[in-house]
Amino acid sequence: MKRYINKRYIISRGIVLFSVCFFFAGIQGVAQETYLLKELRIPQVAQENPGAVIPYDAHVSFPFAGRVQAGGNLPFYLGDLFTISDKMFNKLPKNNTTRGWVEDDILNFGFRNGKNYFSFISTFKTDASLTFKKDFLALLVEGNDISKNEKLTLIGNDFISLNSYLEFGFGYNREINDKVSFGFNVKYLNGLANAYTTKTDLTLTTGENYHELILNHSIDGKLACIYDIFDVSDVIKDSTKNLWDDVIKRTQLSDFKNHGFSFDLGARYKINDVFELSAAVLDIGFINWKSNAYQYKVADKSFTLRGYTSEENIFSDSTKTILDRITAYYKQIGDSLLNDFTSEAEQSSSYIKWLNTRFFVSAAIYASPKDRFNLTFRGIFVNGVFVPSGSVSYTRNVGKWFDVVVGNTFKQNALLNPGLGVNFTAKVFQLYVLVDYTNTLAYIDRAKNLNVVCGINFVAPLKKDSFKASYIY
């Protein structure tokens, strides 16, 4: 197959790097999504629906491995990054969002007392999103028009959303009988990092002099972090400093002062031997951000990007290599933009940011005590914007030791997202793996959505004299 070494090829690789870097920036993810997890017989089901049945007398997760989750969304197929075409641009909406999330259970344990199940949760969560205009990708691939006053709109409102925090919770679940159960989780939150924008505008205009590009921006946003994010500029400018070492050195226990609370509610009702309904509302809560809190509010500020002048001729200094001279020139531009950003930030005493609240309503049909079909409608509020989705699945329980679930998730940017999950339990040891959804299971270049969950637990099966929910076996 012919490979073109041209502008589009080089820039497409740059976009790949940008997307990968942004995805893993979630590890430094908009709420942690999962669709099929609640269909497996695992203790973590109580994190998705506090009212679900927990078929164990006790459990404890493997430290930092009870639930490990990572996922992300792209507004286009992954393969489009390598073969950018007009067809791809025509399919893109005006606003495009890239998302990423990571979740890791630090420790999760619980025990049963009759019909009541008590659990304790400690989790690290992070989620991020980046929203850009269609013109932004067009600029990277095709450049701007050379005619003067040509204007491109690169970003809009809700440009950035980042939320990273620790969660410590207590859960209660009660199985009233084999038909009804309910529960709740109450959680204390300690924030690590937060950033979001409300009103944002970034445009690029060709100047009267065709060698000039005028960058105009208006930004209204807030950010906070246990590490003063504006110290990054000093570290970047000083090549002798290591950013990670500087973060560890500067971050103290006294910086962990971003406190918050949240709760989850859930219930299940089995109408008869065939039909069952369940519902839950998750992450109703907020964090009060105080550590190094800043407000960034700028209206109609501009920055002019221009080419080299005779005084800045990169070939004039024979004591340095050409690469060193080019790097030094662009470092001046980068430092100017960084100084422009930091100079406009105003320190704030604190601000409150609500979590991205999720909910679902689900209906199940039991073809047999071990075979179940499920239809679920979900929604999430991201910065006040409602994002709907849904899933359909089939679950098979094989005795007490094995579960398998297959399904499909319906999302706004892709209706076909097949998923597969398995749960294997050998006496007290439990291992589960789940590819919650993806656009493809065969061709990676057709993927735009992915969510992977896995975990290890140690469980105590229900005793003969324990409350017996026989319908789950």
C-alpha cells in the first residue's frame, strides 16, 4: 500500500500523539462509565447500583486491584488519524469532545449481617474531557486560508474539564426478601486536581500582513490543585529541574484541603419470576476546592504569531546547531504564551464544583433462573449538559463459579459498541475482566470508544444459614 510522506501524514501523527497524551493525562479521567459491570456477580456491583444483590457473606478486594478501569472516547475513528480525508471532516459535528477516565480501588471490603450488607470503599478517580471545534482539526491538517481576515474558530465553551480525587465511602445494602432490595453509599471526597472552563473562545485570523496570524482568546475558567500548577512555568523554564521531583517536593499533607461529599442511591424490584426493575442515581455531590485555587478570566485578548525576521535569523549563530536555534526560537513563543496565561490568573479563596451525576433505569427479563436479558437507559450530566446512552445485554450464570455477559452500548457518536465480560470464582478467589464497550472487536482502526475493567477479589460464599437469594443461582 502506498504511503504518502506529506503534510497530512506528518500532522496526522502529531494528532495521534496529541490524543494519546491527552488520554493518559487522565492518569495525572468525564465520569467513569461502565455498562455491563452491574450484570456480573461481583462485590463491585454495589458501586454501580447500591441496591443490587451481593451474593456473598464477605469480601475484600486485592489492594489497588479490586477494580482497575480505564476508558476513553474519540469523536472520530482511530484509523481516521492515519488516513485523514474530506469524508472524515464532513462527518464531524461542529463541536467534538475527546474524553478519558481512570478508576482504581485502593481497598474495598464488606461483610453480611443477616439481610444487611455493609461495605467500605476507598478509590482513586480521575476523568477529563477536551472539546474543540471542527475548525481546529481543519487547521492542523489543511492550514488556514492565505486570504487576509480568514477566521477559524478553534474552541468554544466547556473547552476543558478535569476532575481528580480520592473517595472514601461507607455502603449499606438490605435485601428485604427475594424480590426487593435497596441500598446507599455515603462518601467523603478529597480533591487532587480540578480545572474547567465555562465561557471560552479561541479564534485564529490571518492578518493584513500574510505572514502574521492573530490569535484572539476569551476564557472564563477555574482551576485548583494540591500542587500549584503555576509553578510548572518555573520548572519548564529551568531545564535543570525535574517536574515530577518538584511536585513531590512541593506537595505537603497540608495541601490536601479540597473536601467534599457525595452519595449514591439504588434499588431493585423483582416483579415476578420473569421481570425485574432496577434503578440508581450515582455521584450526587460536590468538592469545595481550596488548594491553590485560581480563576482565569480574560476578555478579547490577542497574540500575534509571525515568521522569522532578519534580526531573528536562525542561521546567523554558527556556535549552535540549527536544531538548537530553531528550538530556542519557538521556546520564546512558548514562554510568551505561558507568561500571558499565568499573568491573567487571579488567586481565589475557594470554589465549589459539582460532580458529574449519573443515573440509570434498567429492565431485566429472566428466560430462566440462569439466563437474563437486560435493557438499560443511562444518563450523565457533564457540566450541566445531559448526555444520554443505553445498552442491551445477555447474561449467563454457570453455577456459582462462572458468569459471562455480552452486550451492546448505544452512544451518541456510535450505535455499535459490542462488549464482553467474564467472572471466574474458585471458592474464595475471584477474577473478572470486562471490555465494557468498543466500536470493534476485530479492527482497531474502526474504534472510537473503549472501556476496560478488571479486578481481583477474595469472597466468602453464602452459608447455608445465611439469607439466601436463590434466584441468582
